[in-house]
Amino acid sequence: MLVSGLLLVALLACLTVMVLMSVWQQRKLAGKLPPGPTPLPFIGNYLQLNTEQMYNSLMKLRDRYGPVFTVYLGARRVVVLCGHDAVKEALVDQAEEFSGRGEQATFDWLFKGYGVVFSSGERAKQLRRFSITTLRDFGFGKRGIEERIQEEAGFLIEAFRGTKGAFIDPTFYLSRTVSNVISSIVFGDRFDYEDKEFLSLLRMMLGSFQFTATSMGQLYEMFYPVMKHLPGPQQQAFKELQGLEDFITKKVEQNQRTLDPNSPRDFIDSFLIRMREEQKNPNTEFYMKNLVLTTLNLFFAGTETVSTTMRYGFLLLMKHPDVAAKVHEEIDRVIGKNRQPKFEDRAKMPYVEAVIHEIQRYGDMLPMGLAHRVTKDTKFRGFFLPKGTEVFPMLGSVLRDPKFFARPQDFNPQHFLDENGQFKKNDAFVPFSLGKRYCFGEGLARMELFLFLTTIMQNFRFKSPQAPQDIDVSPKNVGFATIPPTYTMSFQPR
């Protein structure tokens, strides 16, 4: 009895000290950090945030506190940047200070600061430099990769023809195709569309990606120190991420057994060769954990973002048949019906280019961006951000900045066309982010979106089971990611 009483007193004493330290630290920084709602110990600003509408909750705080404000996600202190000007000032004008990587709690369960996407400092620089160079060697952004995309587009057209106009969910048709492009680079080969292991991998990627957009996913962002030990849907996301890591590990082991150091077949081989070269370097970042997790970064990012963007795009084109008709007209006029589209056609197709940009803008795939972290004590717009402070560059607020887009809430390709119908660039088009940590897969994604969309629409008309006015294009979930609604459609030969 005495022991339990002493334990209770000790626990209460610890909690009291933690509360007092939390309050003291907040007061110490008050007036230096950007303004924001007053947090409570442990739960932060949970009461001011709706985890089902996290992006909108943060936008409401922006309306009250301005484009730069501080919010507490549980114990996590985050500075939120809204609008083109604030995001550019941080990620471009003060690029070095804002180049650290913040947390993405679901993925951090697996990555823990390893791999090219979720690392910081020298590790991130070395892995990023190596990844860009190696991907370029394997045709990234060159004619070689264009031919792979065209070949994969041909397989996709045949798969759609095989549906014979039935209404289908296009999700895995698209993810199989997009994933095969990056797979040919990182693994040296494509998967057969009916490969059960491949379909299992795609389901794992989709499941973990969608979890980050849910209410529970956002709740996990706030309270992951406790929630990672509790039952719930986060455990399924962990299982899926673990399954993906296990698959990559198996692929690496296969490559190790058959490696020819003089003839790398793919990204994994190139990394293995670099590991051998740096065996005696005590500070090397080229070791097994970074190999497995960098490969997973590329495989995941190279699959899910482009395929989800296309899935949203098809729905928007069925909602706006007038836009689809103009796309068909431009394809028929510039490319015709008898040859495969080429990436160089893009220069003569301003309307298609505008539509693709508007799909990306409206689809807003990562509305809160990947979290950054300041690498040292930083002054920003008269505020003080202590070293290690997390920063959310709200890419969605840039893509919907009314100073740059006349009707930001509407799907309207005119946002990217001038008065003569020619394509016009827009500085607030930032789906790939900005600065030192921009997405280096941007070139591949642009090529894929153009070639896949034009090839599909050259061959098919899209039909929805609903009338255009009845199609709901509002997203299914918006959290770390934007997830389009589930739907069916028919691919009707032209």
C-alpha cells in the first residue's frame, strides 16, 4: 500500500514538473515565435484543430493570425507558412536555414531519418546528389525513359481495351503502369500486370498513403509517442510499410548475389557499387539501411503521386466534358490518331499543358508539403525560430493563392493560358515544392503525366455512370495527402 502510494505521488510530481516546464518554455519564447493559439500541456492546440479537416483548420488559423503562425500538434511545435510569398521567402530566399527535414510520423515509424526523402544534413545532401546522378545515368529526363513510358502506355491501352467499355475503378490500372516506369529504373525490370506480389505492393503503398490523409492519420501526427503502442489503423499502416521494406530488402539481396561491379543494371546495383567503394570511409552514408530506404523512397514516390494525380484528373475531365473535348481536339490536330505521342509534342499543345497543370494545382497532392526543419536559430519576418523548429510550407495555400489564380477554388485551365490561348507559367505552381528539397522526380512526373494522358485520350473517351452535374469531385480525405473520391468509369474507344 505504501509503495503504491509513493508511486502515485512520484507520478503526480513528474506530471506537475512537466506541466511547469512546458508553461515556462512557452512563456520564454512568447513574443519571439510567430503568433498562434495558446497551447495546453500535452495536447497542444488539439481543441482548435479538426483532424478530419486539418488543412482547413490551419487555414482558419491563418485568417486569424496571418500567413506565418505557430501551432502545437500535441507537444510538436510547428511554424506554419501560408501563401506564395511566405513559402518562397523561407524555402528559396533562406533555403539553407529551412533545408532540414521535419517529421511525418507515419513514415518516420519506418524511415527514422534514413533514406533520401526523410533525412537531413550531410546524409540528405549525399543521398540526394547520388540519386539524381544515378537516375540521370539510367535515362531520367532523357529519351531512354521516354521510350519506357511509351512502352508502358501501350500496355495500359491494351489493358483498357480488355475492359470492353465496362465500368471499372481505374486505381490499380494506373498505379501498375506508373509504378512500372520507376521499377524499370530502380529494379531494372517491369512487373507483369497480373503479378500477385506486385498488386500486393501497390495495395500496401495505397493503404499507407491514404492513412496519412485520414482523421486517425492526423491524430497520429499529434500523439504518435503514445499511439504507436496502441491498437488502431496505424498498426495496419505500419504493417504495410514493413511489407514494402521487406520486399526491397529481398530485391537488394537478389542483386547482391548477381552483382557485376563493371555493369550496373539498375539503381540498386549502382548503390551497392558505391557501398563497396566507400567501405573504408568511416563517415560514409552508403550502407544497407540507406540503400533499402532510399530505394523505397523512389519506388513509393514514383508510384503513388503520379497515379493519384491521374486518377483525380480523369474524374475532373468527366466533370468537365467541355475541357475533355478541347483536349481531344488538340490531340487530333497535333498528333493525329496513327502515331504515338512524343514528349516534344508538348510544345505545340498549350491547352493540354494547361489542363495537366490545372489537374495538379486543383488535385493539390501534398497540401501541407513535407515538413521542413530549421537547421539553426533563424530570424524570419521579424520572428525567432529556434534551431530544430518544424515548419509546414502549406503548398495548398500557394496553389490556391488568389493573388496568382483568378478563381482558385474552381477547376479552370484558363489559369495557365494567356489571352491568345498560349501556355503561361505561374510562379505559384509548386506541386513539387521549392528550394533545396524540391522533388527531384519532377522531370519524370511531367513526362509521365503528358505521355500517359495524351496516349489514353488519343484512344478513348471517358464516360461516367453519372451525369457531369452529378459528379462530386470533392476529395475523399485531405490530410498529409489529398485522396480523390473512389469512382468507376468506362473507357470507350474513339
